[in-house]
Amino acid sequence: MLGFAFGFRLLVLLVAIAFISGIGITTLGPGGIFVTIALYSLTSVSSGVVAGTAQATFIATGFVGSIAYAYSGELTSDHTRIMALILSVSSLIGAFLGAYLNAFVPRPIFGLLLGAVATLTGATIIYREARELRPLFKLKTTVWQGRVGLGILGFTLGIASGLLGVGGPVLAVPALVLIDVPMLKAVAIAQVQSIFIALFATTGYALQGDVSLPLATVIGIPLLIGTLTGWKVAHLINPAKLKVALGFILAAVGPYLAL
């Protein structure tokens, strides 16, 4: 277990960022990326500890987010449950592999990768919304071809999430939106997937000694409170506006991380 020695002001700032991040997790999906950004930008811990500690907090947010969205009905249909199951199972190996690969990525390269993923994802969503383009394609999970495609997507998302220490919703929500999944259902499915990604990624980082339990606890409590708050907020805002906000937020933080 890794310790930490941060000043009081920094801890207060991390708590505040964690709360806001939690709101983003269950409203937009990519809220968790701000926990990773804060640990990377405001502390001097290694990229492994950044990713491992962040992933540890996402286990709890995934459970809370899944329960909340099941309660509000977004996870009740068979179609949605099948998508959540396929994405979750296919993410397992990818998340563990991503956590392993992180050990070979220098801290500056870690920042570049994190920024590039955020910018590319955000810019893609903004462009497609501005042009009013149709989704890239629509997967039919009732046929085996669609399920295989969804599995490949889940494996890829698992690697990226595990490598960069970002919660499953950070990448899964934009990806699902681009294949024509409604915003709230995309967020709900991503909550379930995030449990599996976070569990396996955290295991990988823990085996390398890269999880700070004290720091994860300090961040995790306000993150959970924010997650429940975000679920409430998501049902009060137009999903179309959420989608646009998602794109702009990701595009805005990307260049900062790459510096």
C-alpha cells in the first residue's frame, strides 16, 4: 500500500475535483477522466500510481452508477443488458493487459496518450453533431456479427482504459453514442462495464504495487457522492445537450494533458 504526503490545500482541491468528476461520470460518462487528470497534473506520483489509484475508485462508482441506472429503468431491457454483458466480459482481458502495458509507458508519454484520446474522441463527437451526421454504424446485437463487433469494441476499450487509468465511461460512452446508442442508455451500459474494467485493471496495478489505498479513499468518498448527484442531474437535462457537452469537455482537456 502506497502512502502519500500532500498538503491540506491540495487534498481539499482533490476532494472537490473528485466530487465534480463523480457528477460527470453519471451525466456525461467521461467525468472520471478528471480524477486521472488531477492526479497526473497536481501530484508527482508515477503514471502507474495515477492510473492504479484512479481505477481503484472506479470500482465503487461503477457499482453505484449501475444500481442507480437500473433503478431509473435504463438497464431493464434485454437489448441493453446484452450490450452491457458483452462489453463487460470482453473488457476484462483488455483492462488487465492495459494495466500491464502501463509499466512500460514513461510519464510524459502517458500524458500525451491521455490528451490524444480525449481530444480525438471529443472532436469526433462535436464534428458529427455539428454536421448532423448519422451514427458511424448501428450494431445489431441480435445477430452474431454484431455481438462479435461489440466484443472487439469492448476489448479495445478495456486496453485503453486500463492503460490510461480512465474509467470505462470515459471511452465507452462516446463510442456507444457513435454507434447510435441513446445517451442515457450509453451512460448506463458504461457504468456496468466500468465495474469489470476497474476490477481487472486495479488487480493488475496492485500486483505492481501501484495502488495507493489512502489516496483512493480520500478521492473515492466525494467521487461516490458526486456519482449519485450526477445520476439525478442526468434525468433533468436534455440528452442532446449532454452529448454536445461531452464532446466539448473532452476536446478542451486534451491539449492541456499533452503539454
